[in-house]
Amino acid sequence: MQTHELIKALAADTRRPGMPMSVAWSAATVIAVAIAAAAFFALLGPRPDFASAAQTLRFLFKFVVTIALAASAFGLLRVLSRPETATGRLPSYLAIAPALVVAGVAIELAVLPAGTWPARLIGTNSVVCLTFIPLLGIGPLLLLLLALRHGAPSRPALAGAVAGLTAGGIAATFYAAHCTDDSPLFLAAWYTIAIAILALIGALGALRIARW
């Protein structure tokens, strides 16, 4: 190939439209939620007393926390998918979910006798929680990492960890509908560990999948 032909070929490549990042993220998010939902209903399903539990603040509080985490992490993830982009105040929004958990735990400790704290903390579903939140979140995490690869993150490990937080928030939202442990103490301990597992997997996975 002669030089001028190579130049024309390179110019043609630059004119080929790729998938816009907004489309990639929208598609990845919708499919990620669908995969988590499918896995949830196939493996777990809602708790038997879902209707009555939905009338209690402690049950609904779990969803406020997990959705806040998923939304704040996803907003930061989209920014981190672009190279050298200022994140602004987005990282501070990640503190919303932990702050809610701390507030919930403080209220729980204030209103319940100290003798009940260990039982509330350990709960009855700790192993199930540690198993199924990562299991429900691994599919969404893979999709988010693939979407991240479509971008060009300059800090892939950080972006991958945030992808794990996003996937963890999605998975925990579905799992919360099954979990019968509604104590903020249980949420602070076991949900946090389960989501941290996905964040670690995301950080390690992004180094291979989203590195450029």
C-alpha cells in the first residue's frame, strides 16, 4: 500500500461512527438490571411477607440505601469512563449511602436494648447475603466493564471498582426484596462486605478488560 492510500484508509477509519458512550451506557444499564432481575427471580424471589414488610420503614430503608449507592456510583462511573475528565462533586455523592447507613445504625442502637444488638448484627441470612449479592451482581458488573472498555478510562482500576459498586447496588436492591434481615446493623455489615467483593472484582477485572 502506498503512503497516500494509507492516509486515505486512516482518514476513513476516523470517519466511521462508533457507538456513542451515552448509548453504550444506556444499553449496558438496562441489560444489567434485566440480568439481575432474571437471576433474582430464578434463584430467590421476593420474601413471602413482601407486601406487609413493604409497609415498614426498616424494610424500605434498605432500598433507599442500595438505590442511592447504585445511582451515585453510576454517575461517577460514566465520568471515569472518559480520559482525564474532572469528576467534580460526583465522588462526594458516594458518601450518601454510607451516611444513610451510619444514621440508620445510630437510630437502631438508640432505640433497641444493647442485648439485642448482636442478634441484629448477625441476623439469619449472612451467608446467603454474602453469596447472592455477588452472584446477582457479577453479570451486571461484566456488562459495565464492557461498556467501560468502550470508553477510555485513564484510571481503570478505580473505574472498575466504581463499576463494582454500581453492580453491587443493583444486586443488593434485588436481594433486599428477598432478605428478611431488615436491621441497619445487618445492612452495614453484610451488605457492605458483599458489595465490597464486587468492587474488588471490578477493580481487578478492569485492569484486564478496560485497560488501554
